[in-house]
Amino acid sequence: MINKSYQKPSQQTQEEALKIANAIQRPAQTKEQTKLIAQGIQKGIDLYKKQQKEKARQLNKRLKKAAVHKEKTSDSDEPDVEEIIVYRQHWLPWVLLLVSWLGFGVYYFLNLRVSH
């Protein structure tokens, strides 16, 4: 036996559904038809709200589960491992810099000798 409890839609939802139904009303449409359209829109709004509440509950469950897991892992008796980061530079740029300066120096001294 399924126990379905039906909640009456809020007054705000009913008003909003009626506004939307009136906004899309056709010229030859009767009030009854508009009322039926408003009820359909209202059901859609209620379904959307239920889905959002369910998503929020699922998210809260996952967050709690993650928090409990994190708490368990942080409570362990293992000492914290310190990470030492050593930045090492590659030797190639320094060699190229040195070679280029030596090349400029040799070029300068050779041009100095030739001009005298």
C-alpha cells in the first residue's frame, strides 16, 4: 500500500500559474480552458520544486558523507608528511646565455682589432 500525502500547492504557486496561463491565453479561449492550463502549469511548478528539493537532499547526503570520510582520514595516527619542494632549473638556458655572451665578446674584440 502506497501512502501518498498530497500537499495543497501554495497560494504563490497558484497565482504564478494563473498569471502565466493568462499571459499565453488565446483570444477564443474560455475561462475554464485557462483554468485547466493554469492547473497544468501549477503541477509542472510543483514537480520542478520537488525535483530541486530531492537534488538538494542528495547533495547534502554526499556532503555529509564526504565530511565524515575526511574526518576519519584526518583522525588517523599517521604523522603528517611534509612535502619539500625543490625547484631545479634546467642547465640549457644558462649554457646558451654564457655562449651568447662569449660570442658577443669575441665579435666585439675582433671588430675592435680590425677597425684599428
